[in-house]
Amino acid sequence: MWMMAGDLNDIPSNEEKWGGRSRPDSSFKDFREFIESNALIDLGFEGVPWTWSNQWEGGGLIQQRLDRCLANQGWIQQFKDARCTHVHKEASDHCIVLMDTEPAKKKYKRRFHFDQRWTYEEETNTVISNAWKEHQQGSRFF
């Protein structure tokens, strides 16, 4: 099982190129064969769709997805939650390709709502009463 990430200096189709002249389909043959012969799967990405730019102003701007993360099936099964992110940097003509194999799961804060029905239980009233009697340290705001 393995994964490769970085500047592969080619694209599999004109769909990953913005600006400039379109390339003939035959020019993608070698790169596509490399991916296919090694049974690689593109891991996709989050962030901007391109990873390289010639940084020209105006009509000459060209952007391409030259950097990517590719892996075989075994690696993908081992790291099911892995994420590849394109991090755009103004100081470079390439984006940073960040591979996170254990992304943090988003924690959603739920708003607390007091349910009046809880007061029907004697135990609830005791817990609330004891909590109000307990001395708290800190400012009034705390």
C-alpha cells in the first residue's frame, strides 16, 4: 500500500487547465497510462482547483493542477478519512499540498435548553438546589 503526493508536472486532461491554449488529447497519454498501470486513484482535494499558476496579470494567466495526491486501493482503505488540501500561497507559483491522514472531526456545539419537565423529578430539584448553594470562585461575570 502506498501514496504519492507532490508536483507531478502534468495533468490528465484539459479540464485541469485554465487559460492558455488547450492541449491535444494525445499529450495526456503518458500521464494517464502511468496512473492506470500503477492502479492509482486520485484522492481529490479541498481548496482552490489549481495548484500552479504562471501568475501573469490579465489575459496571459494560466493555472493548472500539477500537484496532486495519488494512492492505491490498499492505502485508501487504511486511511479512509484522509484529506488532501490545496493551500494557496501568494509567494509561490505552486500551492502547498497538505495531506492529513487523521483529520479532526468537526465538533458541533449544541445549545443547552432547560426542559421544565425535569423539575417534576425530585432528584433534579435536589441537584439544582445543591448547585446554587455551592460557592463559586471568580468574578461575578465568571
